[in-house]
Amino acid sequence: MGQAAALPGQDALPDLPSATASVPVPSSTVAPTATAPATTTPSSSPTPAATPGSAAPTRARASAASARTCPAPRTLAQLPGAGRRIALTFDDGPSPISTRPILEILDREGVKATFFQIGENAKEYPQITREVARRGHVVANHSWSHRDFSTSSPAHLRQEVDATTTLLQSLTGERICFVRAPYGNRSTGSDAFLEGRGLTQIMWQGDTRDWSGPGTSAIVRDALAAPPRRGASVILLLHDAKQFTPKGQEAGRQTVAALPTVIREYKKLGYTFVQVDGTLFPD
């Protein structure tokens, strides 16, 4: 099928690897579900081959990827179940500036997190994506170029989502089960597309706005105010974006500086840290 023209106000398709094969989705791993009602939330097609320079997974890692069971696709705005639990999620990486310091902090604190990565960044820094997975964190899809899903054509969605899934699976050897729409923006069409890909969408309840560089104390304050009610579980949004401007680098430093305090304060409140993975879902 020919490439669709960009919609008004959209750029042309990003420069991605050429499509050669479908994303492998073992039929036994994803249970069918009814299409969810369309919601726009504010603030099987060919997919590209693995990017040049990215190492193919070993036979064992590829086997592990195909064996992982993904939950039935849905949209998750809060952690399922009860109890004081928190999921730390980092968007827009990997970054050569902030991702590794974040990994060091998580290791010291004994916490596992979920990293929603941008495909073009993972292509540029594949060794960091591999390290995130090697340290036991979940790697998830955050599009190829941070294009707004709610205004994307089907052709753009295929490129943004499938190229990223293919690359991340090749780098980590793990099946990619989760996705977060850039800006949290969704549409009827993007919801249906992601469900058809067997991907569960992960939203959030607490937004630290750390990307804007509000200051370390502001990040800590907003992080601790994230639970919708006292003692409730929370999905917390943070960033490890690749930014090279002075403002962007300062924002990254603030996130790194705030993270130990955020983790320790939630521990004092009796929270358990969890990853966004298949263990959260009873089915």
C-alpha cells in the first residue's frame, strides 16, 4: 500500500527504517477484547526492520521475547487493585545525560521502574536502552518521534508505533507490551490501532512537570501530592528526555536531584514500588 499523505498541519512521515516484516505477536499471548470507547485525554501492517547498528537479540533473548505474555490490551489510568503502591515512569528517553544517573539512584534504592522510550532516541543510544533492560526495568513504547497520536493518520501511527516496537524488542530481547501516547493525547482511531497491536496504554495520575525545570523542591512537592487520595496508589510521570539546551539539561539535573527524596518519602509513607508489567493484571 502506498504511503499516505500527511494530514493538514502534519509533517511528512519521519525517516524510519524500511518495512520488511510484521511485528511478531504470538497468537497465544493476547486475549481479544472489545474496542474501548473513544476518549481524548489532554495533557496488521508491515513494520520496519531493525535499525542499522542495533544488535540482533541472541537466540535465548529472542525466545524470551516471544514467550512473554502481555495482558489483554486496555487503557490504564491507575494501578489495578488496592494498597499503597507507586509506579515510577520515565518518558522521552533514553538520554545520555540523565538516564544513567537515574538508573544508579534506582539501583541504590532497590526500586524498579518503567521507561517509555522514543524510538529515534533508542536508535541513537542503543547501549542505554540495553542497560535499562539489563538492570531489570521495563522498557515500553513512547512513539518514534513524539508525534501526537490524536491527530496522526493510520500511516503515521503504523510508523510511529511499529518501528519503535520492532527496535525496542531487538535491543532488549523482551516483548513490548505497553505504550504511552505522547502528551497523553488519544483518539478513537489511535485507541483502536493500539488495541489491535496488543498494546496496553498507560496514563498517569501524578505529573511532576519536571521537563519544564520547575526546581527540585517543586518536583518533590508535586510528586508527593500525586496520589488522588491519602494512601491511594499512583502512577507517577517523570522524564529522562534527551535535551542538550541549557534549560533542558538543567531540567534533567533537577529530576535526578529530586528522585532520591521522592523515593525515600514514599517509602516513609509505606508505599511499595512496582513496575508496569504483566504481574499487575489478574488476567
